[in-house]
Amino acid sequence: MSKAKRLQFDISEPSFERLKKLKEDTSASSYGEVTNKAYKIYEFINNAIADGKQVIVRDEDGKEVFVEFL
């Protein structure tokens, strides 16, 4: 197992509130867990786009919406 690295940074109050809500909504054990999952999702999306793929969200009725990332 690799040694953990400590990272400290400041975020705005609105960003912290979003982080806090995500932690609560997902029952994550820590802000670090939320952040690590966000990195994985971001990496997945970034790799898919780099491979020429599209990200599409489908609702329960089958309607699909193309998601554009800036």
C-alpha cells in the first residue's frame, strides 16, 4: 500500500457546502472519500472523452441526454 500524502487547500463556502452535502447524501465516511470518488469519476469521464466517446445520461423513460463537459 502506498504511503498517503497530505494535501491542504482552501475552498469557498459554497464549494464546502456542496462537499458537505455530497458527504451526507452518499453516507461517505469522510471528505477524503468524497474527493477520492470524485477523482475516479473525473478520470473516467476524461479518459472516455479522450478516447472519442460521449457521455450520455438516460432517464427511467429511456430518454437520453448528451452531457457536455467543458
